[in-house]
Amino acid sequence: MFHDRIPAALEKLPVSRARHDVWAALLPRRSRTAFRIGLSAATAIADILVIVSVAAGIDAAYRTAFDVTGPVAGHSGSFELAALVALFVLLTNLVREDYHIETLLARRPHLRRATTVWIGAWAVVLLIGFATKTTHEYSRLVSLGMFAGGLPAMLFARATMLRLVRSAATSTSGNTNRIHLVGYEEDIARFYAHNDPEALGLRVIGTSYLRQVDPTGDAAARHAQRSEDLDLAVSVVRFLRPDDVFILLPWSDASDIERCIDAFLRVPAALHLRPGSVMDRFPDLALARVGRLLGINIGRRPLQAGELFLKRSLDLTLALIALVLLSPLFLVVAALIKLDSPGPVFFRQRRYGFNQQPFGVFKFRSMKAAPEEVFKQATRNDSRITPIGRVLRRSNIDELPQLINVVLGEMSLVGPRPHALAHDRSFENRIALYALRHNVMPGITGWAQVNGLRGETLTDLDMQRRVQHDLHYIDNWSIWFDLRILFMTVFSPRAYENAC
């Protein structure tokens, strides 16, 4: 067994101030905890100051514009509103631990979370106003100004604080979590290959490599070797005093994991199990309880019940409105298709939908009518595409009949695009995680399409890029993400690229 507990450069330093500084950086600092608490408090204070400042600015503009004089609260109620909003924002972020230094350093959708809290705060204020019949006491103009002006101000302040926190909590600053790694050499090498400690807000101050034990050797000798390794590792951990100890042994070595746990529970440091191969494949592992049964959750349902209800409500509302408003366009397109070439107006093809259930997707016919034959994907300059069909494809109008599929509950407005059955069967065997696309409703448009990933798929890499975008959408779904994609579908030039 051997240990790597200090930088190699230290060995070249004489016993001097330089050597002392290296050791000082490795050993814990008493001021570190106070500094981390200070960063968390500064982030909370920044939120409050932003809300109060926006309220003061909006109120001053209101009084200037309408020549209002006298006590501020008596005219616009801006400070009462600011106090209520600030209280809700503060309490919500404290409950969600959004001010914790670990949360601020984590790669989470911070700005999206801040937006959700801001909208929730104003929803609560509105409910309180209706419940107490006090909405008439507050200026609607000031309230709207605070809501509209406060959100960008808060997002800017949060982004600024995130940059400050991450610049202050570097691995060389002494303000990050100090960790010690324990495991076999290949497992520790895998940890470094998949993780950048500095980017994670961590400082690795020590590493204890356990020797591989010959499974065919004498049991007593194996036990003695492991005991020697762990005794030495515990001594190093007691000396270095890390905040956290990570055991990187694979799950298959259950007995060695047990012995490591027993050994390191005796030291004053938080103990973590991190089997590399599992964590690298499922980075969002979390303990979850189902009833009274506790387990490791490696993947949640793509959308929870409330999210499904919200998404379905948006789909149904917008689809019905769109069908009514676009009905004149449907009639014009139907007439043009009939005049352009013989055959039906609509084309319906079998696709896989949610949970890989087949359904018939509606489209305006853009190709010459032909008997049912083996599927062949449309290509650029395909001779089967009619003149009017080419216009429909490039403008995405050929997809509009899928609003009917949305109303029928077979599709969503936004989601992974459904592919032909032959495509699905082919790519599912060649593209990793391709089938995960079927865990949500397919969509008329999607994150891949608005990023120009549409049209002909000449290689597996083309499809792989689409799948990556689809999985990003599934993992990061929100109602705002759907609205953003819908907006980009209509107005973004990239959404019209690569159409066949």
C-alpha cells in the first residue's frame, strides 16, 4: 500500500516558509467554515437587496410619473410587496438549501430554479391578496413593474454571485471541501478520468491505495494484508483531517467495503461510498424510499403526475386553439395538394409513441401517392417529393396535422420526434439509450429539431446527436423549456435547416 497525500513539488522544497505554506493549504483552516457561511449569507442578502432595490426604483418611478407625494406605503404598497416576496424567496431557498455552498458549486439549473421561486413568490402574494381582500391597496402598475423588473435583476444577481462563489471556492483557495480517496489503483484512476475535483469544488488532499488481494492465497494472510492497509489509511486520515472520505471500491468487493466502513467510521470525517462504474453511468443516483423500502434511485419517471397534468393541459389548450385558427390554412393546403398530384390530402404512417406503443401519425401528403412498400427515408432532392410537398416540408407545414394526434393524446406539442418503425428497430440496436426516447410522448417539434438536427440521417452519428438532444430535453424538462422550443420552432432559422 502507498499514499499520495501532498503535491510532489513539496519533496523538492527545503524546510522553509514555502514548505510550511504547502502544509497549511493541506491541513484544515478554522476560518474556512466561517468563509463558506459568509458566501451563503451573501447570496441570500443579495436576493433581498435586489428585491428591495427594484421595489424602491419602481416606486420612485411611479411617484415621479404620477406626481405622487407622501409616504411610499400609503400610495403604492411597494415595500409591503417587497417584504412578502423577499420572505417567500428567502424561506423557499433555505428549505431547498439553494444557499448552501455545495448547491452553489453544483452544476444545477440555478437560473431556472430562481425563476421558479420568483413566479411562485408572486403567486403566493396574489393568493394572499385575494384571501385578505387587500389587492386594491396595492398599485397594479407598481406590482407589474416589480414582477417584470425583479426577475431579470434577480437572475443577474444570482449569476454574479455564482461566478463570485466559484472563483472564491477554487481548489487552491483552501475554502473547498477537502477529501481523501480510498480504493484500488484502477478505481482511483477511473475517478480522476471522469471527474475534475476543482470543477466540482473539491480539493483532494490524500489518496490511500489498497493492494489487490490474491483470492487464491491464504485467508489469514489476506486478512492481515487488508488490516495493515486500512490501519495505515486510517492513520493518514487522522493526520490530514479531511472533511470527507470517499471509498471507491466496486460493489463486488462487499467484504472489503464492509471493512473499510468499519475502519473509517472511527475517524471524524463524513464517509461516502462511490463505486466508480455505477456512479459514472448514473451521475444522479439518489437514495429513495418507496413505502418503507429504501433503495438507490438510478432514474426517476421522466415526468411526475403534476408535470404530466401541466404538460397535457398546455398541449390540449394550444392544439385546440391552433386547429381553430389554422383551419383556413388547412383548407388552402388541402386544395393545393389535390391540384398538385392525385392522391389523398393526408398521409398516415405507423410510428412508435409513448412506451413504444405504435400509432398512426398524421401529415399532409408531400410525396406522390404509391402503393404500400418497404419504408425508405426521404432524401434531399428526392424525386418522390411533389412541388407543393417541397414547400410544405421546408416550412414545416406538413407537420401541422399532427395537432390532431396531440388532441387524441397520442403526441405532445414538444418531445422527441417519432421515427418510422423500421428506423426505430434499426437504431435501437445500434444507438445506446435510443429507447429512452419512448419514455415520454413524441412531439411535433423537439430540442433536436430546433437545433437543426432534422432531415436525412446518413450515419449513426447523425442519429446519435439527435438522441443526445432528446435525452437532454427529457432530463431538463420544464414548461418554460417547452415554450422556448415552440417559440424557436416558429422563429429560429435553425429550425428550418436540413429539411428534405
